[in-house]
Amino acid sequence: MISSGRTSTSNSIVVVGSCMIDFISYAPRLPKSGETIKGSKCVTHFGGKGANQAVAAAKLGGNVTMVGRVGVDDWGTRYIEHLKHLNVNTDHVKITLDAQTGIAQIIVANSGENLIVITCGANDKLDEKDVVLADTVIKAADVLVLQLETPPEVAIKALELCKGISILNGAPAIANIDSKLLSMPTIFCVNELEAATFTGLPVKSESDARKAGVELLNKGCNNVIITLGRQGALLMSKTGKTIHVPSPVVAAVDTTGAGDAFIGALAYLLANRKEMSMEMCVGLACVAAADSVTRPGTQRSFPGIEVFGMS
């Protein structure tokens, strides 16, 4: 089990990251470059990797605080109320006067595959001052969760304050990433495409993922998790140990947000089930992610604690 060296019993999770509104179109398949195809329906949901991960942990019963920004529009006000309704603490979610709430445009194919384009809006306004204002909750957190939909310097500042376990989800991937974002987090978590961007290596198989994981460790990461979709995840550490954790086999309806379900579940387990091994936590996070793809949408698809068969 990865230990933070802390003895706090707060079991708290702090997520510093993005809030987006998802505009999701469903189509028979993903369009080719320059092609127009007919979709079957279009829906709007609350999303953004940061808020998704916060909600995923909260729906499992986690004690979660969100640090982020929304725009000075109806979506921003509605987003804060939405998070409150899901028991996410929003004391550090600010309305930004000179920006719109972030937007994600998503196409989901019948196969469950998706394409996503994001416009960050207010998320780009999140800064180091916002992190400093939240320093008390960040320092007290058992688990800190970060992504890259907000400025990288925000994640670095939060990592400097963190005294617990930290998880950086390297998404969206940055080709020229600051080395601090690799070496500072307890866990660096990416999918195959992101691993390929960070390492410059092709990642099209489990064998490729193992090579990419070694490269990330060589670049300074302490522990690496590479999620492999229906094939589960690879857990790799500086000790040289590599574990392939399988995922349940399910019929995917919509894979959007599966990675966020994984991260949120992992954060919840690390904060609340300290007796579990890291391998067990990753395995249960795979269970949560697999369960989420059996339902459409992002946050609405995330499971409750019953998915683990525990209370």
C-alpha cells in the first residue's frame, strides 16, 4: 500500500481541476475527417475531468472538496448547485467574472468510442492564488487529485502544499511537460494515448504500455498507472514491480468519463480503505470504471458504493 506518512482520520479528498459542461452527440460511428453524419440525439450534462473525478469519489461516499472555477453565466451557477446536491464541498469553486464556463463537445459512437474537444473558458483562469486560498484543506487532505485541464502551474502549487497521497491524471497530455509534474505526484495516471504522448513511444498493446511505463519511471515518476480500457490497468513502481490488474468484461454503452470514474474511485479507496493494497485499490477502481460504461453519460453513469459490494 502506498502510504502518505500521515495519521489523519479525516479521510478527505481534495480535487483541484476543471468544471465543464458536456454537449454530447450520439451517432452510429465517429465521423471521418471532413465528413458530416447524422446523429441520433444530443444531450447536455455536467462534466470536466476535475469535477467528474470529484463527483465519482463523492458518489462512493467520499468526503470531497472541489477547487475550481466556473463562468459568470447560468451554467456556472447551476454547476455549483449541482455539486452541492452531490455532497461536494464548493467553498473553493469561484465564479469568474470575465469568462464563460468551460465547454466540452463530445461525439459518442454506438460502439461506445468517443471524440472530445474542450474549450476551457473559466478553467484557464484558475491560478496559484486560488490554490493558496485553499491551502488549509489541501494540506489536510488524505488524497489530492489533479489533472491538466487547468494551468500546469496550478497543479505544481497544489503538489507543493500536499502532505498526503497525490494523484496526477495526465490528461489532456502535454508533449513538453514540466518535469515537476512527473516527479512530485505519488501516482501519475494516464491512458494509452496519453502515455504515448508523454513518452514518444507507440502504445498499442500491453507490452507497449509496459515499455512506456518504464520510460515514465525513468523520467522521474514515483508510481505509474496506465489504464488499458477493457484490458484493465498496469501498476508500475520504482521498485521494478509491474502488476497487470484485469477489468470486468462488460458491454460498453458509453466510455465517456470512464477514466474519471477510475480516478475518483481510486482516490476514494486510498482515502477510506487504508487497509487495502494498492493492487486491490486499482482493481476496484477498474470495477467502478467498467460499471460506468454500461450507462450513458459521464457523472450520471458513476456508481455508488454498492458497486464494490461493501457499505
